[in-house]
Amino acid sequence: MGVNRIYISIGYATFGTLVGLSAFFVWNIAYKQPWTAAMGGLSGVLALWCLVTHIMYLQDFWRTWLKGLKFFIAVGVIFSALAVAGFITFLTLAITEKQSLSDPASLFLACVWSFLTFKWSFLLALYSYRYRQEFADISILSDF
């Protein structure tokens, strides 16, 4: 049961990486909207980071490097705070400038990508915390 869940998480993180990086290129090249592109690209990078976390878990790499998981938790928390700040900022700017919801160059889409960035950073912190708890329990047992 647990093995199937990890493969679903790997597939989900792979899909998130592809969608985020494609949003980066589309909003940079086609729509010339750098803020939406930046948040889409950051979302894709954080999804890739989640993917790497899952793959390292499958390879049993985390057993020997618990400090790395603590670093991943910190990165997830920092990017979560930045994504929330970006969401509030983009929403405020889009409302004050009276931008249209249907315009692909509006900052409302940057709000959407800020939320997706928050999702991936939260998942990075969550997965890292869960893997750290699992391997911390194992390392305590192996000390005896």
C-alpha cells in the first residue's frame, strides 16, 4: 500500500514539474508576463524538488542524511511564506489596477501560480517532515 502511494506522488510531482515549467515558457514567450512566468517557474522547480525528495526516499538516501531533510523543511517553509506574500501582493495589484479576470496577461493568473507555488512548497516541507520522522525513528532504533 505504501509503495503505491509513493509512485502516485512521483507521478504527481512529475506532472507538476512539467506544467510549471511549461507555464514559465508560455507566459515568458507568448504573453510577455514575467510575474506569472516567474511564479509558474518557481512552482515547477518546487515540484521538481518534491520529485527529487521522493526519488531519494525510494533510493534510501535519507537514512544517512537527516540534516538534508531538515534543510528541505526550512526551504519549504521559507517559500511558503514568500508564496503567500506574492499571492497577497498580486491580488492587491490586480484589484487596484482593475485588471480583467479573462486577460491572460493579468496579475490574477500570477495569484493562481502563487497559490500553486504555496502548494508545492507546503508539500515539500510536509514530505520532508514525514520522511525525517520515519528515518529518525529508524536511526534511534539502530543506536541500540
